[in-house]
Amino acid sequence: MAGSMKQLLGTAIRIAHADQQGRIVTFDSATFVPGFYEEMHQQADKDVVVAASYNGVLCARMVARAKPKAVIGLDCAIGKDGAGIAGLWFYEALGIPSVAVDVQTAEMGNGADLLAEGVVSRVNEIAREMGLREGMTSQQAAQIFLQAKPDTAVEGFADKENRAVIYTNPQGRSIVCTDSIAFARPEDRERNVLCTAGHTGRSVIDYIINSRPWGFICSDGGIGKNESGLQALPVVNEAGIAGASVSALTARMGDGHSTYFDGVISACNELAKGKGVRPGQSAKEAALLLLNN
């Protein structure tokens, strides 16, 4: 190992735990991660990397070079445009589970403190699938990551529906959250209101007509050029299906739960209007109107 890394090992870089399942390695900076593994001629596929830098894209690009088993970083108050935690989704795209820790609970530039004192504030979806949750300690998160079998977190992840039945009325119809209209099931046909999280453009028309839910709420995708994010609404109206869109500024695209719990209606088709749905309503109110009328 080069002299610089020898000096850092045990201070700025510390092997906090090691067993047959792997290691927990703390780093005072994400910038130390690639050099450490390169000089060791290792990959980090069995290591949980705990790096006391912001969990943003730049840091994720550095850490991901080592191909770690999992990553714990800081949220740095999340910041403008979510830059302090944007690395969570960078890691997610690479199949790496990751969490961000509240910067008020752990010191920046102190990997040992991040592991010892940190409290998780944000998780990516792969980590959530493994049971990680906001409010856990860094130590709890590190142990869950360490004990996971290789590839456990990402097996089938791309097709994960995140489906949940929110409410069922006396007639047996339900409000269902799922992340894409492509995840509609046969039991939704002419029975359930689907709160999904893709846009309402022309590419979803066949999905909506073929699955034929009782009603649906998607995202407007920011509406876009020629109102392309809403083009499905009038077409499926002609097919007899009531639907609406929420503003992409109010609910996270790709997260059907956010559509339902956070979304505000920006547009709806005529059948939905006939059921009482209007722009400006909460998605929760609109979904109930679609369900019961």
C-alpha cells in the first residue's frame, strides 16, 4: 500500500468490522475510496462503505468505481435540487443499496462518527427492499447491508411494482397504488382505481385500454410540448375510462404512492369531470370520487 494510504488507514480510513460476510469500512471522505481499493488491488463487493461526504452524484461516481456491497453517506441537509442525496439514485441505477444520514446527527469528514452516531434520513429503493428505513441508526443499516447475500437486493428489482391497496369501498372496488400503469393486474379490470406514476402521454393509451381499470390517475410529466403529457386523457375517455393527471411538480414520477399522497390534479378527462374530479383537488380526493361514482 502506498505511503499516503498507510498514513490514512486507521485514522481517515478504518476497518470497523470484519467477518466472513464482509467488512464495514469507514472513510472520512468519499475521495479516499477509489484510491484505497486501487492500491489494495481489491474490489469492495463484500464491503459496506461508510463515507462521511455528501451522498451526491460526484461522490457516488467515486465510490461506485470500487463496486461496494452498499454505501452509507451524509444528506448534507439535502440542499438545492436534492444534490446532497442525488447519489442515492445513481447507486440505485447501478444496483447498489444506499442510505443517507441526517447531517445533524453525524459529523462531516468523520467516518467513524458517521457509523457510530448517524441516523438515516433517506434510503434508495433497493435499500428499502432490504428493510432499511428512515430513523434507523447507521450501525443498524450497516449490519443489515453486511448480512445481505450478494444480489439479494436487486433480484427482480426492475419489475418491482410497489403495489398497495389503499382503500376498498363497500362495493368491493379499491384504490390501488402501483408505480406504472404497465403493472396493472387482471383483477384491476373494471374494478380498481389505479394511482400510478408515469406520464399520461400516448404511449400509455394501450396499457390503459387493455387493462381497463375503473379509473386511473397518472402524472402529467410536466405537460410538455404540445401537451404531450396529457394526450391519453381524451383518447381513453372515448373508450369509456375515467382518468386524471397530477402535476409532476407535486408528486414524484415513478412513485405511485407519491401520486396518491402528494399529488394535486392538473387535468382530467370528461368522464372524470362527470364524477366530480377537478384540477386543484388532491389526488386522494379525486381517487375517492373516481372510485365511488
